[in-house]
Amino acid sequence: MDEILQVRHLKQTFPRRDGTEILAVDDVSFDVYKGEKLALIGESGSGKTTVAKIIALLLEPTVGQVLLAGEDITRAKGKKLKKAYTRMQMVFQNPVDSFDPRCTLGDGIGESLINQGKSSGQAAQITQNLLALCGLGAEFAHRYPHEVSGGQCQRAAIARALAIEPDLVILDEATSALDVTVQAEILDLLNRLQEDRGIAYLFICHDIALVQDFCDRVIVMHEGRIVEEGIPDDVIQRPQQAYTRRLIDSVL
Ligand SMILES: Nc1ncnc2c1ncn2[C@@H]1O[C@H](COP(=O)(O)OP(=O)(O)OP(=O)(O)O)[C@@H](O)[C@H]1O
Ligand SMILES: [Mg+2]
């Protein structure tokens, strides 16, 4: 299988006020294959978001490499950074914060298209198509982030992430704040996109039942390290580590 993402020996420390260090991520390595839905689970504070931020180039790791489609992007700046964002996008838990409150959703979605050199007419047309794909009517292009519901804003955030036709989308608790019905609709949408476009997902989530349903493979993190990895059914039914057993027992 072909890797879209290779994460190699990531380590992230943060300074504490007393001069000691927090070891948030400790020698984490894994791959995401093209078109794969990979889950990253683990208790609060285990380092999931830190790993996601390093991959999404929002944080420089203390040690380690991130390769996107075989190219080292770890400390990418300028042109290289822009190029990486044409293949990789991230959707956060709170989409309202990731849109500029002064711009309409349509402007937010179209921005990357304009940056890519599309005319404003072309960008508007593609934006309409993306909104429709994500189950939002054309009028949503003219609404501001505070004028839509959480679920609608999350759909718009997914539409924006898809605008540049990425190969990889990182979703950090992207559906956690939504009610069960909206969550199911969004997962349906993500599944369709994976099937139609072969997009890969790194899906960070607390909900083990959802991981079992939605993902092809799961990685379990504990205190900054990967402690287990496998097919969700196997990991959930036959966890090899006591920590994974406790994590599963605490949520099921
Ligand atoms: N900017 C920062 N400065 C200092 N410590 C940080 C920083 N970001 C994260 N940490 C610490 O790193 C550790 C891992 O945090 P991280 O946000 O990656 O956890 P998480 O697995 O995403 O947790 P959650 O499930 O609650 O979102 C925690 O101990 C956290 O307090
Ligand atoms: Mg987190």
C-alpha cells in the first residue's frame, strides 16, 4: 500500500514554569495510507492534538519528521508550506473559530481557490458545488459564521477543507460537539468523499463505538506514546494492553 503520510519519531516537549518539561509526545511513528481512515484515540492529555498540530504544520516538533506524499514537510515555510496545504487540510472541533467572523462562509471557502489563481466567478461556482456536496443550500455562501448552527458550520468547514481537493484531512474531534444525527450525516459525507475521491482521514476522537464503525485502523496513545495499533474490532475486543482495556471499559 502507498503511504500518503509518514510520521517518524516525533517528540514534543513544552516548558513548565518551574523549568522542567512536559513530554507531550514521545517517539511517535506511524503511517497513513492513501484513502485510509485511521483513528487516533487515547485519554485526555495523551498527546493527540499535539501530534495533529505537528502534522498540520501548526507546531514544530522538538524532534522527528513528517513526510507528506514522500516529501519531508516538517519545517516547511513559505512556498513549501503553501504546497503542503494543497494536499492536506485540518478540521477542528469548533469550526466557528476557524472562520473569520468578518467574512461570509462563501468567502472563507473560496479563499484558497482565489489564492490558487481561480477567478472570483470560478471560485463562487466551485463554492456552490462544495456547499451542495456538503448538504448546504446556495444561500449559505452569503451567511456569516455566527448566523449558522454548529452542524452547518462544521459542514462549511469540511467544504472549505475540500476546496483544494486534498489527499489527507485531519479531523480533531471534528464531530464531537455535534448531536448524534448531525454526526451521522457528517460521517456519511466523509465516507462518500473517501469512496469517490480516495481522501485519507486521520480521525481523532473519544468515541470508541464511532471509531469501530467508521475507521479502518486505530492507534491508541497513552502519555505521549503509541501503546497499541490494529483493526478497530480486534483492538476493541481483544486489547493487548491493560491501558487500552481500561480506556475501552471506561467508555463502553
Ligand atoms: N502549548 C502547550 N504548552 C504547554 N503544554 C501543552 C501545550 N499543548 C499541550 N500541552 C500539554 O501536552 C499534553 C498533551 O496535550 P494534547 O492537547 O495533545 O492532548 P489530547 O490528547 O489532545 O487531549 P484531549 O483529548 O483533552 O484533547 C498535555 O499534558 C497538555 O497539557
Ligand atoms: Mg485534543
